[in-house]
Amino acid sequence: MDFVSEAWAQSEGATPDASAGLLSLIPFVLIFIVFYFLLILPQQRRQKKQRELLEAVKKGDKVITSSGIWGTVTNLDKETVTLQVADNTKIRLQRDHVSSIRTSGES
């Protein structure tokens, strides 16, 4: 019980200080800044790069989908892409699932 009474006595004499309240927020602000630069900003850059890639896709491009299907774009709509994956095989999928455009060096 002595410990409780001593803690009570110490808290009665303490006056709340505005600068102490602001100082306690500094670690939270620093954590937010670290999260922003390590998580949020790189994700925004990846999304922008993917959006630019999807806008650049055109008929005749050789692409790879997010599920690993390799094909050639035969038709583009606002929401969908038609890929030719074999001689007589075409598939239609959402435009968002195109993950990359193949370069001429890839077989």
C-alpha cells in the first residue's frame, strides 16, 4: 500500500505541461513517416507503373498475365483483353490481369 500512496502523492504535485503532451506525439509521427516512406510511397509507385503499362497495351503486343499465361493481344476493350494463346485458342480476360509486356528477347 505504501507504493500506491507514494504514487498518488507524486501525481498530485505534478502540473500538466503542454510541451510534454506534444513530446509524447513525436514517436507516433516518426512511425507514420517511416511507414509512409517504406510502405505507402513504394505501393503508389507500383500502382502508377502498372496503370501506365495497362494504358500502353495495344493490339499485337505479346503479354504475360498475372496467372502466367503468355499470349498475343488480338482485341482490346475498355475492361477486357482478348489473347491468342495458341493457333486456334483465344481467351478473354480482364485488362487488369495483364502483368507485363514481353520484350523481343523473351521467347
